[in-house]
Amino acid sequence: NYWMHNGFVNVDNEKMSKSLGNFFTIRDVLKLFDGETVRFFMLRTHYRSPFNYSDVGLDDARAGLKRLYTALQSVDPKGQLAPAAIDWSDSHAARFKDAMDEDFNTPIALAVLFELASEVNRSGDLGVAAKLKALGAVLGILQAEPQQYLQGGTGEGDEVARIEALIAARAQAKQSRDFAAADRIRAELSDMGVVLKDGPQGTSWVKA
């Protein structure tokens, strides 16, 4: 896919320039952030507006994308849900289309996705989740396996195995009522950037 941008590119509110020493390429950015986060970051700015690059902005974009994936994970962690056939007469889809027809107004289109995510979180409705996934596909986002995305991608096999082993050890400690050990393991996982979610089906995890 190709992206177009018709505004100035700034870095931390200063014009990007080799003479200022703030020049970099997309390859440099992709060493720090995954491609979907970068795409989402760019979608948040209208293509005719000045584009301001900052690590803070990318961190914020990653947090926003995680909010959308978290909604999908709540009903479809393995990404098995097929995107819905888009009914453009539906109120959400119609507003999304109107935004895109209005000179590719992607920030408004994204606002529709966040509305759908909030609805999924409230209702757990698979139909709404399928609609969210389908409209996300129009923008080239939200097509990864939600749980995998939230766990930081495929990651290193050794790291994933260690996380899973620690989670199993914590579960055993809780079963044995050794809550001090369980708390120590949770703290160790937290230091690794792992956030645990205990639920009726067991413990799931995501990367912070």
C-alpha cells in the first residue's frame, strides 16, 4: 500500500532538515516501532496537515491501537472472526465513509473505530467486533491476531516460554496458598513489561 502526505514533516515541532540534524528515514523508525503503529500514527493526522513526528506521539498511537485490539481480544483473542461484509447504510459505516469521502479525513474515520471499540467493550457483541475489524481493514489496520499483537508480536521464543512458565508457577503458588510467592512472580513479570489479566478461564497476559 502507498501513503500520500501533502504537508510539511516536523520533528518535535521543528522542520525536518539534514542541517538541523533531525533527519531520519522510515527504516530508522521501524527499528523502534512496528509498522502497524507507524501506519496508525500517520492516519491520526490529515494528509494535508503538517505532520509532526515525535516518539511521544508514536507511543500515544501505540496505546490507541492497543485500545482497539483490546476490544477485539475481549471477544476474539485468536483473530478467528471474519471481517463483516460492510453495510454502508449502517450508521457507523456511513459516518466512516463520509469521513473518507471528505478528502480522506482519517482522524474522523478513526473516531468511528473507537466508538465501535467502546461498544464491543460494553456489549461483547461479535457482530460489532466484525464491523470494527472490517472498517479497520479499509485503513490497513486491526488484521493481526489480537492476543499476539498485544503480547508484542511473536517475540523471542525463549522469552514467551519464560513468561508462560512464570505464569504457571504463579498459578501453582496461588493454588498452594503461597500468596507471597505469587506476588513475587507477578512483580517479576511486571519488571519484564508483562501485564496479567486474571479471569474465569485462567490468566492471560499482554505486554505493557
